[in-house]
Amino acid sequence: MRMLLLSLLGITTSFGDPLTFNTTPLGEKGGPIILRTFVPDPGLDPAVLTNHGKAFKSPKYNAGSGKDVKGEYKMMKVIPAAIAVNHGPALSYVWDTTECRLLYAWQGGFLDLYPYWGEEGRGGRRSFDYGSRLIGNLFYLAQPEKRAKPRFLGYDLSKSGVPTFCFQLGDQEFTEVILPGDEPLSFKIITDAKEKTIEGKLISKHQGFDRNLKIKSVSATAGEQVFGAYGCIACHSVDGSKGHGPSLKGLAGSTRPIEGGDPVLADSSYLKESLKVPNAKTAKGFPPGYMPPYQLQDKEIDSLVLYIQSLSK
């Protein structure tokens, strides 16, 4: 039962391969991304985190002299010692190694690590509030419950590359596996080989970190900048290759089959609607509800439309 605690420095796929620099990475159902980092607190009841220590304000210090100086460091609302796992748009979740339980789950995206990793080729995290941001639709939050004292033992990846979490509650040992559900806003939780499906409901929508690109004029070039900044390539290829979402190559001007509806012309009106209300019409062959509703500025949307249209020329 007792498993070797794996090294969690950096970010890896379930097979241990390092990822390229991508601030909005996505894994696969059978090959999840596993990341140990500070994760956001999306509104958990404090009673869920009873075994976490209390944070205290810290005095500022001078790195050169090693002495305290005037002022205090602000505290960030993040959760340490957690493991974030992503199975692609189908499921993301945070499993806490202090409480030894699932804290929350969401669909449609993973974490936006831009505040901590900075820009590709430049780096440079924010000086404060550099915790990651959620991307997607939050649909499950853990509730307080009485539990014996937890102890994290590690996790095992030998079964299909999916983490099996190993922990103790009091003197009893347990294993737990979490997998995407068969329906939207659901997941499967397998505790000591006993499987249960949890069906949630939409709690809140998250779009990651606001890049504040400050586009001065609408253009396809600006649209490409927005496309890159928000990590759209994680789901939408521009060369026709298959991804989590439809490829953008040849999209503009084509007739698109829609789930549960008549085919539509992918004109500028359709493209704008897909960016503003992404789940209004779901492309045939793709699950509904996966794309997060990014709160983009009008110039960003118009520029993205021009960029998508340029991929059909």
C-alpha cells in the first residue's frame, strides 16, 4: 500500500515528460498533467481546510542585508501543498495533500500559470498575487465533514498513467482515483475499488488571468496576439490537425454541422457569437460546455475574427 512519493518539482505529464513553455497547458483523458503548485481558493468553506496551518503576515526584509525593513508582505489567497490534475477539457481537479481529499473540480480548461511563469522567452513572474488562475467552469466544491487525522503517503502512476492517491485517515490506509465522468459536470471517484459518480452543477466561470493586452487597432495580427496570449492553441489548431476543439484552419466561410441543430455558415456573426457565448452552438463531434467564456474586449474579439478569417485564405 505504501507508495514511493514521487518528485513533484516542475510540471510533467503522467509519463514524466517535461512540457514545453505553455502558460495554459492541457493534458489528455488517459495522459493527465500533474502539477504541484499554489492553487487558487475558489470559495471553499474554511472548515474544509481544518488541518492547514494559519497564515500570518510577514515583515519585509532586505535581501542584501538580510534584515527586516519597514512594512509587511501581503498575503495571497492560495492553497499550498495541493496537486492539480488535468485530463484535458473533460476534467480538472485539485487534490489536497494536507486534507487528503478532493477540494474542487472544473471543466473546460486547467490553470493559467502566466502570473507565475511570465511570458515565454522572458519569464518574470508578478511581484505579488502570482498564484495561478482557474480556466473553465467550476462545478464541484468539497463540503466540511468529520474525518480522522489525515496523512499523505504519495501517489502511484502505474495504473494507466492516472494518479492513485494513497493516504491514511487515523490508522486506516486508503487509495483514491478520480476520473472524468460520462456526462458534463461530473466525475468518477474510486475509493478502495468502490466507484461512485458525482454529478455537480455550475458554480462559477473562470477565464484565467486578464492579460490586458491594450490593443490599439483591430487587425489580424492583433488577433494572433490574443490567440497566443490566452493559449487558444491548446484546443484549436491552425493547421487542420485534430485537437480538443475544432481546428481554425478553413473554418471561416465554411458550413459547420452543429450538435442538435441545423448546419450554420461560419460567417463573422457566427465567429463573434462563438467567442462571446462559446456554448451557444457546439460543433458536431465535440462535447458541449468545454470552452470557457472569456471576457474579451470588443477589439480583441474583432481582431480574433480577422485572424480566424485569415486562416481560410
